[in-house]
Amino acid sequence: MKIAVIQATSQINKNGLLLDAVKKYAKESEVINFGCTDSDRDSYSYIEISVLIGLLLASKAVDFVVTGCSSGQGMMLACNNMPGVLCGYAPTPKDAFLFAQINNGNAISLPLGEEYTWSGEDNLYKTIESLFSEPFGQGYPKSESKRKQKDTALLKDMRRKSQVDIGILLEKMDAEIIHKVLRKNDVIGFILSEGKNKELKDFLRQKSGN
């Protein structure tokens, strides 16, 4: 599995913590850090990061994204407006485990601005540990696994049918947001290099001039 780590600029000081936790507990996966960090020339809101997350997943450059903002809620809501993104909200280890096992989504948002004393860091590590503790999508409880897996498949099918193609959405979005998103060179470059969605890559090349 390829896992992207990316969070809003408002929580730039949590990037190292988030990256370390994912690397520690997703040992079998390739983890790619997209910040936001001090090296970014722009500041990115949770709205703009959600568009980048949508591009990373739609391009199939990554399989899963670990993200967050101050509350975690805004990022989750914004991500779920992106075609093909099924993002959960995980303030606790139990929420992370249930999301991975029952909902089997492709992104998770954490509340990175809440209670970050020592116990807050401990909770984040335990949440990431719980998220990656077992293979995704097994269903929970085990006695209900078949029904849970069927419901998840129906949910994903419903989302696919209710959403427009990502290219159509990008054409309708505010041009200023798109221009700013395209300036996040580490993400766009990675998509153009590693992405498998040729149509989307061609669209990004045309818009970014790469």
C-alpha cells in the first residue's frame, strides 16, 4: 500500500508527529510525506488540501491518505466532497479501527489541534496503531462481517453513482484554488510520475504547463 501523509498548514507543527506515527505502524507500506511543512511557499487550508487528496487518490498515485486539520471535522467533510474519496474521522483508536474494518475507506482525518499535551500525542499514536492493526475491510464484529462488507460495497457504489468525474469538478471549481493547488509541486510532480489515471495526468499537465 502507498500511503500519503498531508495535513493543513494550520497544523504544520504536527506533520513530523503524524509522519512518524504512520511510518511506525504501517511498516509494510510505502509512506510519502507531502507536508504541509515550512518548505511550502504557500499556506494551504483544509479545503485546498482536500482537493490535493482527491487528486492523489483519483490518479491512483497513492492508495490511502492520512490527513487532518485543527478539528479533523472540516477536512473529513471537505474530502468527502471529492469524487472517489471516502474519508473517516478518527478522534480515538476505536473510531480508527471501526472505520478501517467496517467502512474500508481511503482517507482518514485526525483532530490535530485538540488536547496536544503528552496524552494528546499518545492518543494520536494509539489511533494510528489501531488504524493499521489489521488488514482493512474485514468487517466488524466478525459475526457480522459478511453483512458489513456488503453494506460497504453498496455505500461505495452509491457514492460513485452520485458523483461527477473529478475532471468535471475541477473545471467548475474556483480558478484561484486550482492555481494554488497546482503550485504544490511535490504532490503534482508525484501524481505525474506515479499516477495511473492518464486522463487526469493529461489534465494536470495542461493546467500546470508541465
